Amino acid sequence: MEKVENEEASWTICPECHGSGKKSRKLSKKIRLLYQIALDQFEKTKDEGTAPVRPKAHLYSCLNCSGSGLLPSAAPPIADTENYPHIAIIGGGIGGIALAVACLHRGIPFTIFERDNNFDARSQGYGLTLQQASKAIEGLGIFSLKEGVTSTRHIVHTTEGKVIGEWGIRKWVQPDTKTTSKRSNIHIARQSLRLALLEQLGGHDMVQWGHQLIDFKECKDEGIDLTFQVNGDIKSFKADMVVGADGIRSSVRKSLIGEDSTPLRYLGCIVILGICPLSALEGLTSSLLDSATVFQTANGNERIYMMPYTSDSVMWQLSFPMPEKEAKELSAQGPDALKEEACRRTQWHDPIPQILAATQAAQISGYPVYDRELLKVELLEKGGQVTLIGDAAHPMSPFKGQGANQALLDALTLARGISKGCRPLSQWRKAGLRENVLNEFESEMLERSAVKVKDSAEAAQFLHSEIVLHESDAPRGRCLKNKDT
């Protein structure tokens, strides 16, 4: 399929793969026969022993849609209110808007609610790195990110500037060799990705801004009643399914499973973030500021990570251990205090001191780092027609860059699950959305994200220890995994 510019087309799901982006090869006659023989034998022994596992067909990328699951269309599908459930999405961040986009492509009716009054109400100016989700965004109709910056080199230094690790495509190939996005990471401002998703959705008017969720409860007949506070008034809304995409302090999660079962877990460190335009570094030249290099510097306690933010700016992330009470107090003091602390701790090799000094206080923020204990499927199963995605389901530290990636994958997987589980002959109203959609989705989501949560928590420890100074041309922490194998 020829790639179409994002703004030039609406999208609908590919009829050949039903929007999944993959098709399954038929099982060979031999494999089907062997399974049937094993099943017959198991039944003859009156179900003694272990039942044979039904073989699964191998999946391959759908050629009709180039694996995206989408095809261009003159207009988005009309919402199918007769066959599909109406989804109430709580939260207009990346995960929530991505879910709305994926529902739009499939004709699944939805309403997205956001407590902020508008797109720019809160500072959400940090950058993120698309890894596994680089392919997922194609499944959301985004085939090019105008504001995205691709990195092809990653360097680790000591505070004196000694290189103790380097990897990336540019270490292994000639500089003039053309690289592919499959072998590199895409860095983009969070708000830029959010805006690209909003454009897919049809613009800002598709979000119900200024809606603070107060409560929700299942109706006696069917569906869920939601209550919002809007400009001081109380408004009600009814939906068939509720999806909490409202972040690490999710109101939906709190109502669904409470705060006591999986409270916020402090990971022992604080993060200070800043964004600096390259134009502010007049007279400073460094190969590290070529808009294609990620670098980090550490001393076993403090660690700074710098990446391209846009083609003409960088984002830095300084982190270090600190008691929770002190981290909260420092964060509450505001950007000037955070900048002073960051500069004091990073009188290291060039261009780090210059970048921090040139960063405007208005572009600096900081916060203590938290996650939560992994959710058990059983906790969500009690939620009826309510589920969670993104940080609401599996918050994690920022040190593996996986939060946005997992939220995008959650959104696409859930929309595909609704499309599959609620087809016209599915009788989902009788069987229930939990049975037809949510149980399978939640099992996959929690299994996929669990390792990311665990690795991100471990990174909060080893990135601020002597391990980070291990000399190796590989991501930090790789040596720990090698010891375990």
C-alpha cells in the first residue's frame, strides 16, 4: 500500500485482515491431523493426563495494508451504534486519544472526556521516545511525524567526558549509509504526538474538555452511568464501557479497585526535566548536539540523559536519589529551585553545564518518581464493563522510555479487541463485554507491560549506582541481564 500523508486521508480498517495488520497462514494438513489424533487419544483415556494444545497458525504482515490494518477512505466510518458498544474514555492524554482514534477507524462509538479545559491547560512539554510503538502509530493512521527526530547514536560518559559506552546504527555503518526507522528510535515532544493524534481524531472539538469525573456506577438494566463536574455543574452520561486513561493518579482506578490495594510506590529518586533551544548555545559546538545523538553522563549517583527534542532543541533529564519528603519539597519549590539544584550537581564535561545554564526556568519541571505494584487480573475482573489503559493500569518510571509506548499499544489492542469481540453475531450484550473483550485484553496488556514496569523500576536503581559506569557498548543494565542468563 502506498503511504499516504496523514492529513490527506481518512482511514478505515483493511477488510482482509479486519484491521489487525496481520493474517494467519492455514495450518498444514499434517499438523491438523496430528492434533486430532492427540485429542482423540486424550478423550479415549477419559481425560486423563494433559490435553493437547490446539496449534496456532503463524501470523504474517497483511500485504493489502502493509501491516497497518488501515486503508485510506474518503471519510471515517460512520459510528455503528447498533452493533458496537459506546465507549466512554476518561482522559485526553496520549493513551486516551489513541484509543479514540482507533475506535474512529473501526466505527466504534466513543466519547472522550478530559478534566483540563483545553489542550494547553497543563505543561506537558517533555519528550518521549517511540520504540515498539513506532509500528503501532501506523495502526493509528500516522505514517510520518513531522516533528519527530530520529537518533542513530547513543553515548555514555563519565563526568570527565570519557566515553564508556556507544551503540546505535552509526557506530556500525558508514555515516553516509541510509538508515531505516526499524533500526532507530523516534524522539518527539509529547504534545506534538498528542496533537498528531488529535488531528487524526478530527481536531480539538472531538474532546469533551473541562469534564472532571466524579463517579460512575453500573445501571440496573445495562450500561454505566457517569457523573461529571463541568464548570461547577453536575452532568450525567451513559455508556456501555468505561476506559480509564487518566494517568498514574487515575480516578477510574481509584473507584474501581481503591488506593489501598496498589498504592503509589516511591522509587527513591527525583527527576528534573528541562528543554533548551540550540540557539541559546551560541558559540558552543559539540558533536553531541547534532540532533541525531542521545547521550548520558553519570557518576554512580547523579545521572543526566539528553536527547533531541526537536530538530533545533534538546531535552535533558537529571535524576538522583533523594528521600521522598525532600523530593516533594524540592519539586514544590518550583522551577528556579530545580534549576539551581540541577546546575549545582552537574558541573561536568561540556556541553552539560552550558545547556543547563542556558535553559529557561519556565522550561524546567521536576517530580518524585513513582510506580505501582503490578496489577493482578483478578482485580480488574471485578470491574464489570470498566477497564484501564496506560499509566492508569501500569505506571512505570521514565528510565526505560516505555510509558507512552505501552499506552499506544494498549489503545490499539483494546480497539482491535472491541472490533473483534463485538461483531454483529457476537451477542456481546448477552455475554457481556468482559467475557467478549476485556478479559482477553487485560491478560495480554498486563503480561506485555509487566516486564516493562519491572525493568523500569530496576533502572531507577542501577542508573544511580556504580553499575551505570560499567564499560560496554550496550544499554546500561544489559550486564545485569547477561549475569542472569
